[in-house]
Amino acid sequence: MKDYIARFGHGSAKLARQAQSKEKTLAKMVNAGLTEKVTSDKLMEFYFPACGKIPPPVLMIQNISFRYSEKSSWIYKDLELGIDLDSRIALVGPNGCGKSTFLKLICGDLIPQDGLIRRHSHLRIANYHQHLAEALDLSLSALEYMMKCFPDVKEREEMRRIIGRYGLSGRQQICPMRHLSDGQRCRVVFAWLAFQVPHLLLLDEPTNHLDMETIDALADAINDFEGGMILVSHDFRLIGQVAKEIWICENSTIRKWNKGIIEYKNHLRNKMLKESEFETG
């Protein structure tokens, strides 16, 4: 109707009258709330399957201390925290403070020198980091890789639908992954992680190589996910979309920030200004 009004509203007298009539009808429909809200089509939709509930405590960190060697300084000292399926945490702090180390401790890639990390016996953890894409067998297609990782899926068309949720379609699914872009390989990794049906997502800089549309699709999937999440990212926009808590990693410990991500961003800005004034003064 809008197209008709725009095309013929200034045409011949007959067409103009018809256009004016349609314009009045359209106005009545809008005022009566009879028109649907205009929404843009989603080109991609990430998806994390329902993982089911497990009772708390899901993961307990009890007085752990960790360092990489006896000669190095402590990354963490007497750290004590708890994580459940409703946790949506953004872990922030300066580079080199131990954010990625914390995720490796949680999933068991590293073992603390002191203390215990107690995980629920049924807890499934999916750990995304930027080196996962580098570990892909690039001679395989995304379809071949996923069929190899999940042999219980017998039908190729079913697996193609699963991969398609992550923005890979047609030839992108069947060509060797060496021909895919970095962003497309990251989508293969997300499909692989999601199909493990984790209870807890550990995401270490997940927005590297992803465009804005893909990042928004990831944020929507995280918000729909029924499990827990810990995010390490410099992308304040993503943090603002998905995080309910901010944990600050510094000085061999992790402490909870009691305000939002915008206040933390302003806190960092003011801190940098003070440091700059001190150096110049």
C-alpha cells in the first residue's frame, strides 16, 4: 500500500484519488494496531541446544592458588568463587592478568598447585578459544568434519541443517575448510561446540574474525541459552548484551564489580586519565 501511495499519489486524478483512499485506510490500520511491526530478516541464527538442569553447586572454586613455575609470580592466590547455570559473567582486566588462565583452570586444562575445583559429576563444559579454529583439519569440509566428530548423526541432510544454523550453506559446507574465511571457520567451531550440548560456555575472545551481524547472532544465542557462561572479551558491546555480572581479574585475585559495564568502562577511562596526568606531571 505504501508503494502504491508513493508511485501514484501524484499521478492522474483517478490514481491520485485511489492513492489517497489507500493512505487513509493505511492510517486507520496503523492507529488501530492492525499492522505488524516491521522487522529485518535474520540472515543467521546461532543456536545452543537445551542442556537440561543440574542442581547447584555446579562448580566450586575453593581456595585455589596457581602459578606456571616456582620462579614465576602467583597468577591466583587463595581464590574462592562459585558458578551456577544462571551465571552470566564477563571476566575483565588488563592483558596478562590471568583471564585465559582462569578458564583453563575451570575446564581442567591446568591444575592448581593448591586448593580444589569441584565440578558437578554431570557438568559438560564447552571452551571456545581462538586457537580452536587453527586445530581444524582444513583438508576436510565442514560437513565431513562434523560427521566425523558426531558419528551418531547418520543423515548428511540432518547435519547440513545443523551447520546451516551457523551461517554456512551450500558450497561452504562441502568445500575443504582451507577455502573458508577465518570467520567461517569460527562458525564451524561454534557448531561443533554447540552440538556437545554444554551446561557451561567458556568464551575466550569469541568475536575475533566475526562481523557485526555474526556477533549479534551469537549474543542472541547466548541470551536464549539456558546454561551458564563466562566471557572474556574486549568487546564492550557484546559484554553489555549478554553479561549479568562483571568480575575483575587483577592482583592475583578476582573480585566482583557491583555496577554495570558502562560504569566499569568509565572507571577505566578515568583511571587511564589519572595515570596519564601522573606521567606528564
